[in-house]
Amino acid sequence: MTLSEEGAGSVAAGFLRACALSELADDAPHRVELDGVPVSLVRTQGEVFAISDVCSHANVSLSEGEVENCQIECWLHGSSFDLRTGKPSGLPATRPVAVYPVKIVGDDVLVSVTQES
Ligand code: FES
């Protein structure tokens, strides 16, 4: 969702406040835990994405990796995951990671971890 699509309003059902939009620097992943689910929030190219913070290849935090071209790279073995789909672009990871819907309401970043997008 682009940053300008959502104005101030009521919190949508199923969405939890993850952090303030102002806390997110461009291309700097931000790890949060929502209902016990580790999530990496990434602000890049004018959008905010929420992706599982656990690599599908091993139990490694993706938020410690680098962001480039709408992908986040796992620091351990180098697989990159598309922030929009969660799909890996190369080995060794072969399975996608979950991506979650994001809403921006005012300065709040809201994420639903009960539905994968
Ligand atoms: S742990 Fe992420 S690619 Fe191996």
C-alpha cells in the first residue's frame, strides 16, 4: 500500500499497530513481534511491506539483512525474498516466507498477521 492511500481513521479489524511510520527509515528493516509472530517491516520505494522475519531456509532473522530492489536478502546464505510476494529469487532457500497486509493510518503502521497477502 502506498503511504498516501490511507488517511486517519479507525483501525481495521484484525490489524495491529506495529510501529510509527516515522520510526521506519528507507531500506532499513525494523523487527517487531505481533501476537507472537516475528515480522520485518520494510519501508522502501514509497511503500511499507511486512514480511515474516524468519528465513524459510533456516531460523535466521531477515531484518538483519539488506534491502535492494524491493527484496530483502538473508545475511546468512544470501537468498533474497521479494517483499511483495515472499518468494525467494535464488538458492539455497526454495520456499517463500509469509507476507502480510499493511495499512497506514496517520503515523501508525498497522499489520494483520492473521491473513497473508
Ligand atoms: S538461512 Fe537464509 S538463506 Fe540460509
